[in-house]
Amino acid sequence: MAEVVIVPDVAAGGALAADAIEALVRDRPDAVLGLATGSTPLAIWRALATRGLDLRRVRGFALDEYVGLPDGDPRSYRATIDAEVVAVLGMDPALVRVPGEGLAGAALAGAGAAYEAAIAEAGGVDLQVLGIGRTGHIGFNEPGSSLASRTRVKTLTAVTRRDNARFFDGDVDAVPLHCVTQGLGTILDARRLVLLAFGEAKAAALAAAVEGPVTASMPASVIQLHPDVLVIADEAAAGRLRFADYYREAWASRPEWAS
């Protein structure tokens, strides 16, 4: 079972995740981070920026990227990571990779294998940051994704495109239909997973992911197969967890030597 921590608000959740990253980087200055985009991880980067860390040697691998946006499009995940993570934390943009970058058409067929090779060459991801979508997706692994899947091109669901339309001036038709995403098997290869969920809209998916059966119908449930998972949720997102009282008790009474 994942270690589940219920926090009072988004800022507290971001600070807790930042603690985990700070501990990793202080121990290993060239650590490899798995970077998630969207609104959920923003609290992490804001908190981490206050820690006085030198992150210039840290390497990063984005979870996913849209297919079909022109180079330099501000809505791309490359642009988002550069603005919201790299610039905020003082990372070296040359050390941050995004799947499928610079590729189009038939060239995308080899994007997954190339990305997998780059992650392996870096020694694997030390800590993977994750959000969770209302469909239960992590990365852009929509329901039905193989639990052993690797980086590949996927089609986005209508729900995900509607949710992401806020980044496209509310125009759902402007949201790309396809993406390149790390697979669930790729995500499981990371040495540690840190999943965050904030708000009531994520409550059903989070409960299914943490406490439901492991199934391709709920891609995030694959985290139950990982030996080192930290789940951070605010009260609203934790509202449907059956064992919320136990999670609170376990966190409050954790031994001093526990990580």
C-alpha cells in the first residue's frame, strides 16, 4: 500500500513533495527527476524554489507531450516545463528532455524507443512526480492502457481534452487529439513515485487508484504495484478514501527514523 498523507491545503502538499525532492538532490546533485505538468505540481516547484538548492546538474524527463503543436508553441509541455520548472528552479534546459520533441509524422514511430533509451542512459528516474486525471490517467495513459506499456503515441479521451481546454482558451477543438506519453511500465521503473491530488474533482479517481483493484480501466491503480509511493492529497481529494483515518494515524505516529 502507498504511504498516503492528507494535508490541509495545496501549499502544504507542495511543501511535502518538495521535501522529498530536496532530500534526494542534497544526497545526489545530479539526480534524475520525472517532471509532470499541469496545475497540480505547481505548488511543488514554488516550494522548491525557496529551498536554496543548486539544481543545475539535475536531469529531467517530462511525462508527456502533445503531438501536432508547432515548435515553440507556448501551450506545449516543453514550453510549460521551461517556464514553470526550469526557469523557476534554475535548472539547465539542456538537461531536460521531452518525449517526441522535434519529431512529426512517421518519425514519431521511433519516439518512444528513443525516449526509453535516453532514460536508461541517464540511469533511470530517481523520483517521478505524478498528478492524476479525472479518468484515472497518469501521464496521458488513458483507461485501457496496458499496465506494462512503454513510451508511445496515444489518443486522448474527450474528457481529458475538455479538462485541458483551459490551457487553449477554452477551445476543446484546439486541444491536440494525440500525445506521446511515458507508459505505465515506464513510470513503474522510477525508483520512487510521488503522486499529488487536489480538489473534490479528483476524489473518485484517487480512491479507485489507491484502494480499488489494479486494473487497466483505472491506469493510476498501477501505483499499487510499486514498492515506494508517496500519495499527497488535500482534504477534498481524500474525501472518498475509506481508510483516511488510518492514513492520518499512520502519518502522525510514524517513527522518527522513517523516511
